[in-house]
Amino acid sequence: MFTLVEEKKRYEDKEMTLVEHLEELRKRVFIVVGALILFFILGFIFVQDLYRWLIADLDVKLTILGPTDILWVYVMLAGVFAITMTIPVFVWQVWMFVKPALTPRERKVTLSYIPATFLLFVLGLCFGYFVVLPMVFHFLMSLGEDLFATMFTTEKYFRFILNMTIPFAILFELPIIVMFLTSIGIINPYALQKVRKYAYFVLVIIAVTITPPDFISDFLVTIPLLLLYEVSISISKFVYKRKEKQSEQEASSK
């Protein structure tokens, strides 16, 4: 009888812990969604200034085919701004959620993920916008030079910008993703080295696919992507060796 009572108490404790975790998760999700909405509103307030900045160097006049095109562009620009600015909030909330399960040293290390994630995302956006976008745009324009009347719709032009920037913003998160996966034991640097040639092949295909068919453009995009992978391997090695050293210290102290 006493054993049954103990088992029931342990079950209730586990159930309470699970409920508390779900409450904590819901709280973190609400904060992230609230930040996203707040930054979206802020982005929408200044969306015209952002729009003027993006088309400042454009030689052609953008057109719209209907009133909803204006709204779509404003929502898209405000949305990208909101997502970018919400990234630190999202990573911070994830860190706060997993913080109780981390050791003091792990808390200190993983705290650096927050600014690094934001900076890499912005760096990827800048690389796509200032390096890849001009190359692809000028190449495509040169194909129809003196053959077509140039007229861009606002919606298609900004879709084009999204396609040239967002993929790089995501790719530039690779070092942080590798660092995190290594720290929780899912991957290790030796696995990354083993699949290096396949990873290189995929990155080269990505670079060749999104850039004009000339060697210089392919080279300018491929090299940063390959360097990004090598940086990821180095980070993975650092995290992996530190984990091994920590495990050895803990084993020797027992």
C-alpha cells in the first residue's frame, strides 16, 4: 500500500513538472510572438523609408498592377525587418527555456549564441544584397539590353531581392547550428570532415545555381560558402575537444 502511495506521488510530481515546462514554453512563445508583432508594427511605421532606401540606386521605375501590390510589398518589408530583429529575442527565449538544464559553464558558452546568431543572419543578408544581388541583376539586365522595354513590377522586384538574400541569411547560420549540434552530441568534426567533399559539391551547386554563368561570379559566391563550412568544422572541433576535456575532468574527479 505504501509503495502504491509513493508511486502515485512520484507520478503527480512528474505531471506537475511537465505542466510547469509547458507553462514555461507557452510563456516563451508568447514573448517571441509579441516581439515579432511589435517589430512588425515598428517596421510598418518606417516601411516607406526602408522602401526608398532599397530602390535608391535602381535605374528603372517600379510599377504596380493593382492596389494590393503596394500592401504586399509593405507587408513583406515589414516582415523581413520583424524577423531579423526578433532573432535575438527568439534565441534568448530558447536559452532561458533550456537554461535550468545547463551547467554554469554551458550557460556562459551558449549565451554567446545570441549576438552571434543575429550578426550572422544580418551578415548573410548583407552578403546577398551587396554582393550577389548586383551581380545577378546586372547579368540578367545585360541579356535583354536594347531588345526589351524594361519595366519591373514592384512585387516581382522585391520577390527577386528576397530570393537573393534570405537563402544567404540562412546559410550564414551554419556555424551556429554546427556549434549547437556538436554541443549536444548530434554531430562531431570528424563526421563533418568525412562528408566535406559532398558538402563542397552541394555548396558549389548552390553558388552556380543562383549566380550568373560566369567564372568570377561563381568564384565570389563559392569561396565564402566554402570558408563558412571550414569555419563550421573548426568551431565543431573546438566544442568537441572542450566537451571531451570536461568529461575527462569529471571522470577523474569521481
